[in-house]
Amino acid sequence: MNVYLYKVSPPRSDRLFHPSKFWHTADWESSTTRKRDGYIEDDVLYAGDFDEVSIHLLPRVRTVRVRSGDASASTLQALGIECGPGKTAHLFVHVSFRAEVESFCPTIYRFESDGFQHIRRGEYVSWETQRAISCRNVPLAEALAEWNVEVCYVEDLDELIAKLSSNNIYFDEQR
């Protein structure tokens, strides 16, 4: 059985991906493309199973993701967080980005997992150049439906984060 990894990236003329600067904690619990004090600088190519890269389906806007395994829709709804049931993840974005998000068309690259090392929950890295085996440019609505992910628009992401944190609900944030 093949295991495929994914990367959402701007369209490009080739499918060749090279490692680039990346910063991470020693246990990989936190990682970023921006330099941070106390983080280890590395040159890696990042990819993930689709559950992991779903946060990257949106344009580069501040996004908070809560996976259904970390909090059910009913749990979120009980906290006053609007979302629908039965989704694998909920992506929360400020309402001012609605038009930008809904018109976005992510380019999704797929890789064989060979050559990548599993570092944590659905995340993989390679220290070598890798070639994607396929590439798709997908309208956002189609990508969300295919991977059963929901975008929820909120007035205040900081308030959402405060609710999640105070209720010990794990979330990811992308800026």
C-alpha cells in the first residue's frame, strides 16, 4: 500500500522541491518558516498527510484549525463556536478574508512517502530534493468537499483562541 504525502504550494513550472530554511523545536512540536529564538535552524522539505496539510488549503491568512479528533462539533458549539458536524477539521478565519478565501484555488502536490522521515502527527520532512508525482490545482470548495474540511468565519480569532485554550482544546495556528 502506498502512502502519499502532500504539500500545498503556489503553482510552479516543475515538480521538483528542494529543502529550504525551517526552524523547529527539538521535538518538532512546533515549527515555522520564520526564525525564532530557541528554535533549531534546519534545511528541510516539509510535507504531510492530508489531515496535516489541510490548514494550508487557504491563502496565506491567519488561520486556526481544530481537528474533529481534538474537539467534536458539538463540543465547539457548546462553547458558542459556530461549525457544522461530521467534518474532519474546522478552519477558522476572520470574516474580512471571506472573499479572498472563497476565491482561492490551492495547488496540491502529491509525493511518495519514500525519502521522507515521519517527525510527528502527520508531518514529514526530507533533507533531500524530492519530485512530486502529481499536481492538481483545485477550486477551494472542491478541495474542502473532497477532504471533508469546513471553513468557519469569525469576528475575533483571538477570542476563539482564548476559548479553545481555556477549555484545553488543541488547535493549530497558521499566519
